Amino acid sequence: MACKNKEKIESLILVSPAGVGTYPNFNYEEHMKKRKDEGVTLPFQSIFPVMRFFWNRNLTPQGFIRLLGPLAGGSFIRGSVGRKMKLISQEERDAFSVYLY
């Protein structure tokens, strides 16, 4: 729709609540072994296996936030949106926070 009616679009935000896909044929273990052999380490590298464990059990980062409940999870989302989207109005930030949670 946006491509057909470009003159009617003032701004456009593309959001995927499902997350971002992976590279095709990407082997995480092989990639990390290569980086280790090259002497490259990533900050917080130990968190990646934990994240993959939860991801493989269908617990996404957003699902984890929802498990925290509306008080903790909702305030986390509102805080993140407020810090990262300062160029849009407070009303739009509130609506986006509700959508994400």
C-alpha cells in the first residue's frame, strides 16, 4: 500500500514483532570457532548460548518480557521506547509501547 500511495505517506515505521530472521545456512558454532581461532571475542559472549537455549524452546525475548508481567515488562518496554524513539510524539511512543507489549 505504501508504494502505491507514496504521496499520502508522511512517515512509515516498519516493525516485526516476530523478530529478525537468520542468515541462510548460518552455522553459529562454526562462526564462533572461527572467531575464537582468530582471537576475536565478543562482549557478553556467554549470553548467546543461553539466548539460543530459550529461542529453541520458543521463548522469544518478547515472550520473556511478557512473562515479567505488565508492571515490570510494560515499564521496560515504555522505557526502551522512550529512550530510543525521541523524535516521535509522546502519544505515538505510548501507542507503540502498547503494541510491543
